[in-house]
Amino acid sequence: MDPILDDIIFIVFVAFLLSIGLTIFRVRRYRELARGADAQAITEGEVRDLAGHEPLTGLPNRSLFDDTLDACVGLATDTHQVAVLMLGLDGLKRIKDTHGHKAADKALCEFATMLAAILRKDGLLARTGGDEFGIVLPNISSLEDPANLARRIVVSAADSFAIETGAAELSLGIGIAIAPLDAVTPYELVRRAERALYRAQGDGRSSVRFFEPDMDMHVERRINIERELRSAIAMDIVKPHYQPIVSLVSSRIVGFEALARWESQKSGHIPPDVLIPIAEETGLINALGDQLFRRACLDATAWPKTFSLAFNISPVQLRDSALGERILLIVEQTGFSPRRLEIEITESAFLESDGAAKIVIDELRQAGVRIALDDFGTGYATLSQLLSFRPDKIKIDRSFVSRLNDSTDSRVIVRAILGLAEGIGLTTTAEGVEDERQLVYLISNGCTEGQGYLFSGPVPAAGIPALLNREASRGPVTKDGARSPNA
């Protein structure tokens, strides 16, 4: 064969092989690039998905909730309404304080799972805050749709949630707002659902409220009071007033209960049943409580040494295990004897006395402080718990005392409480004594102390000397309620 032809054939063959190789290389490279593009797309999708969900429960987060709501509200009409439900959990902090973070997280996740099972695919469920959830129902046929959903949630939430250390209970409030009925923008719709939620939480355990126009005014006032309260605490404006506690045996004042009184320059008189819940909800209760207690101890050092000082502690304060240490430090700094101090706690705090509350109460008792159970008969304390806890005093709630004159049931209840207290050796104080007939009944049935407007309303510290002088001019109360002249 011609050598030149051989060279040509060889060159063509090599070129063919190179062509095939380049083709194979290009195909492989294309596939690699394609796989890389797919992987990148998958990763970007996962990132987008994670960015819209929160890690603990796996539910959509506030950002995705807002985006979804924005799209739904934009389509809302009178015949195509959108509902927003804002849910606020109560009890999660108590679980965390008592059982730890892991138990609280487990209860939260179980609650989220329960919500998701109830809602199914009817709307969007999101965790919008630490103990808050939001639900968007994109197309409701009537107000019964969100109302029925809320009722199912409340019923399911009444069941206990299992945690490693036992069982835990959660309660919740639910606020509902409707677009375009209540608002036409996502921001305003959520704001009004939250205001309905606030009202629901104020109603008590596991309540549901639809938004109502007057809620705006109510919440606006609350926001203003909160703002003013922060300033009032900083300026030490909230002061204790003192209501006498009277021995029904000697008809003499034996001590005073300190009660918070606040006259706001802007909002006027703020009653305690408004002041204290706002202080609790905003986290100001410890600062306010410590400030009032210090002032009360300083005032009480000027009283006769036999007089006691009664001071109320809220259940929220008792969840702080450092409270006892702070109380005893203030007592020491002011020179007030702990044996003259009486700390009043409610039955709800008494029922929680197995965690931080127990630490506080035990510490105070060891220092000689007496413990009184306030508003007795209105809570859920059992006799076995009462015997186990053994307070030094029980205070009969004013709701029973106020009906002594016209309610047989109230007289039976008060007589039973007095008999029980006498049987186990407890002092009793009747609150809200307002007339002589009530006083006669209480004395004849063995009540040891009384408190109420029959004796005196709360007075500022400067008014106590006049109160004591007035008492000195009055005779003791006899068993039939009459007053005899002083000897």
C-alpha cells in the first residue's frame, strides 16, 4: 500500500477517535453541569423552605404567615372573607420553671401537632412567637367557621400534655378578626386579632373572643397605662396605703395590710385590679413589688412593735426563686423584724407550691415570717393540701362576708371555714366587713380578726396616727356587736 495513503488513513482514524472523545467529554460535562444545576436548585428550594419555617415545631414562621396573609387579604371581599386567629398559650413558662426547658419544648411541640391535626389543610398554621400561634383561614363561608375551629382547639387543649416528668396543662386565649369586616390590611387585621386575644386572656382560662370596636379603646388605654407605670416605678410614685386588721377578741388594731395605690397624672386613679395584672403581664411586677415592700417596711418601723405588716405576693412573683432572698434582704436593710411580717398568697399560688414557690415560702418561714392564705374559698385548694401546707392564717374572701346578711349558703360556708380553722389551729381574718350584723355573726362563730370599711378603709402612712387616736376613744366590741366605753 502507498505509504502516503497509510498516513492519510491514520490521520483520519485519529481524528475520528478525537471527535468521539470530545463528544463523550461534552456529554459527560453537560450531565455534570446538569446535575450541579439540579443540586443547586434543590438546595435553593430547601433554603427557601427552611427560611419560611421555624426549627422547633417545623411550622411556618411569622415571615411566611405574613406573606400568606398579605396574599389572602388582597383577595378579600364581602363574599370572600378571610379570618385570622391569634392564639396565646398560658402555662408554658410555668412548665419551664418547674420541669425545665426540654419539658416546655416537648409540650409546645405536642400542642403544635394537635393544632395541625385539627386544622388539616383548611388554612395556614404558623408559630408567630415564643408562645403564640397564628392561623389564616383564606375563605370562610360564615363567622361560624372560625368560631367552630376555635372551640375545637379549646376543647383539645383542655387535655394534659405528656412530658418526661409527668403531665402538664396548658390553657390558651384565642382572638379572631375578619377581613374585610374588621380590617382591610394585613397589619390592621393582625393587630385587631391580637386585641381580641388580649381580651380573651383577660376573660380567664381558655377563652375565645371576636374583635369588637371598643377593644381598640380598651387596649389603647392599657398601652398608655403600661407606659405611665414604667415611669411611675422609676419615679417611685406608686405608694402603699394601709388598711387596719382588727382583733375581734380585743377590738383593737393588731396590724395593717399594705395595698398599692396609684394616682396617675394622665389617667387618674388606677385601681389595683387594673394595676397588678398589667404589672404582671409586662414583667414589672417584681420591680413594683420590691419598691412597695421596701416603703411598707420603712413605714411599719414607726408603728407599735406589736403591730404586724401584711403584704400580698402575686403568683407571678412566687415563680421567682430569688424572691425570698430579696424580701429578707429588704427586711434586714430597713430594720423591720421578719417576725412581724405576714406574707399573703392566693390559693392559685398555694397550689403551685411545689417549685420555686416552695423554695420562697420555706425560706421565709425559716426566718420567722408568717404565711397567710388569701381569698380562701374561691380557689381549688383541697383539705389535704391545706393540712400539708399548713399556713398560719386563712383569710375569708369578701364575697362570702358581703352576703352574710341575706344568704344562708354564705353563712354555712363561713361557719364551716371558721370551724375548720379552729380545729387545726389557724388564725382567721374576715375580709370586707362592712356592717355590725356581719360583725356579730363573725364574732359569735369564732372569727379571730376582721378587716373592712366598718373599721376603716385604706389610709396613707401619714393617716395612721389619727386612726390610732380615733380607736383609742372607742370602746371594745362585745359579742353582741355593741361597743362599750373604755375603762
